[in-house]
Amino acid sequence: MDFDLPQDLLAYLDELDAFIDAEIKPLEQQDDNIRFFDHRREWARTDFENDGLPRHEWEALLVEASKRADKAGHWRFSAPKKYGGKDGSNLWMAVIRDRFAAKGLGLHNDLQNEHSIVGNFPFVAMFEHFGTEAQQKEFIFGGFERTRRTAFGLTEPDHGSDATHMETRAVREQRDGVDGWLINGEKMWTTGMHVATHVACFARTSGEDGAARGITCFLIPADHPGVKVEEYLWTFNMPTDHPRVSFTNIWVSDEALLGPVDGGLAIAQSFVHQNRIRQAASSLGAATFCVEQSVQYARERKPFGEELARNQAIQFPLVELATQCEMLRALIYKTAWQMDKMEHKQVERDLSDKISMCNYWANRLCCEAADRAIQVHGGIGYSRHKPFEHIYRHHRRYRITEGAEEIQMRKVAGYLFGYMGPRKAQYASKG
């Protein structure tokens, strides 16, 4: 059993570091762009007079960084080669995300906007598995060319994590001899609507509330007159691009269908495992950054004439966090490596619980590490002149998004107790 990372992966990490130093760091310093990352970051990024949306200058900077990364062959790394990517594996992506977040805040990797010079593209998997050939051409290539951007309309105001109780309805209606659907409903947390060209709206088309079957996904143009952003929800970590959106008397033809009628819930779950393992790696890297910064500060700070690090009250909490980082890193890398050896359906059947373990624990660990870093650094840690408050506010949301930690723990429990997963047959035979 070999736990060493592949040499070609280590070489690629060196290549990425060199690219960051040559292209991204200078851009970060240019034209006072550092304001988006220093103590001014929240104000610099947020247009408080425009619903709290991201400022145009901030989003333009992210686009410029990703364009440079794309030109260098890094941005599409995780995408299939036929779309200009490198078929980046889950293991490589986990290692890259871990290393990037461990560098701290910077233009190379700012996940408040899900930005990284090595991008994560869930829309590719979504359209690869469920889109028609025409949709794949339009939305995958269009996504990379920035002519198409699809927001995700799944969550509803009154039902949160329970996507099966969906009040948005789509009913069959023919217009001018064309088969189509009439859609009415409301969605929450439809991220990115301010720049979206389309929204993937999930609606019940048959079945009873609570049934997984009977939900369908529709691609609705964002500028359709029946689509309305009702409000942008101001969040713990600003800026915000998370609105409540209403869909009123929207008619679309069958060409708007994404995937099979009544089988749309599988679309919402199609890329959850990739997202969760990569998110876990990012939270792990951020936790590692917080620990390392705290260790360095504790060695340098000398209250009462002695290093702060001499105090066990400082040492022991950081020792526990460092231990958890090491154990979690082993689990994340192993799980990502196993994912690369399985087909998509087998991952759901045999590995979903391990992915959930990685995700919920990494997100929780990051929050604990950021909180401890604030405590170790004292007053300056509490200020925005250090990045720990930003890290805490950003990663705190990951304990809710991409499946709340309670939902993920319930998944782990289902596998552990044999209500689902590989142990189900074992316990059924005993019943």
C-alpha cells in the first residue's frame, strides 16, 4: 500500500505554483486589487446600494483570472478533454483544492464566488448525463465561453432540504400545436441569477408530495417575463447573489426539458459527490491554514516575556486540530482515490457515506479552526486585518449548503445501520 502522491501530481502542483506567482499574484496587486482580499474585502466586493450584489469590478477581476488560467490550460482541468479539459481526477482535484485553500485568501482560489484558477464545473456533469446533444453543445461549450450560465432552482421557501415536497408545479399544455408545460412556483437560494442566462427549475409533474418520482427539470430563460427576482437574501458572508425567485405562468416547449420527465431529482444528485469531496478538501485546506497561522503567531508573540506557544492552553487545542486535519486528509484522499475507481452509480451505492463523512466533518473542522485562530490571535484575530473571520463566515455556510450536515449524517447513519447501502442486504437477511 503506497500513500505517496503521484510524482506527476506533485509536478503539476509546482506548475500551478509557478503560474500563480507569474500571473495571478501580479494581477492581485495591480490597480489596488488587493482591496478585495485585505481588511477592505467585504466593502470592496459588495455593492450595498444594489441589493448587496457583487460589484462589477470584483466579478470582472475573477473573470480575468480565470481567462488567464484557461489560456495556460489550468481552468478546465477537471473537465473532459473533448471540452478542452484534462479529465482531472477526483484525487487530483482534492489535492489541488486542499493545497490552494491552505495558501490563504487570494485570487488563485476564492470560494465565496466558487472561483478558482482550477475550476469546478458541475454543469458539465449535469449536461453530460442528462442533456440532449443540442443542449450539451449549447450549455457546456457556452458555459466555458461565458455565453451561457445556468442557475439552479431546486430549494423552495417552505421546504428547505426536503426537495420531494415541491410546490412548484408544471402541467401539460399545448400552444399553437406545440407540446409544452405551464410552470408556476417559487424558489429560494437560486444563486447567480443576476448573471444567469437560464435557470434549471425543478417542478412536480406527477405523483404525491414526498415522492422522489414525479419531479422534472426545465431549462427556463432567465429573461422570461414570468421569471422575477423577488429579493436577494443578505447573508452572513457578503456580497450576496442568492435570491428568492418566482415563476409565474411560464410556458416552455418540450425542448426545455432537461433529462426525463418525472426523473429530474436524479439530476440534482448527479454531481453531489464530486462537489462534496472537493468542498471537503477546500475546508480542510482552510483549516490547515488557520492552524499553521496560529502556530506561527504563537511562536512570535511574547506576552510577559515568553512565547505564547509555551502555554499548554494554546498548544493543546491546536494539537487536536492539527491531528484532525491529518486524519481527515487521509480519509479525503483515500475516498477521492476510490471514487476514481468506480462508476457513478457504484459511488452512490458503495461510497456515498464516506463522502458525506469527509464533507460534514471538514466543514465543521474549518469553523472550529477559524474560531481557534481568532482566539489565539486575540484582538487582531477578531479584526478584519486577519482573514479568519472571513474564513469562518464563508465556510460556515458549507455546513448548510451542498446538503446540511444533519442530512449528511443521516446518510451516514443509513449506511451504518443498514437502512441503505451495502449493509442493507446483510440486515434484511437477519430480519
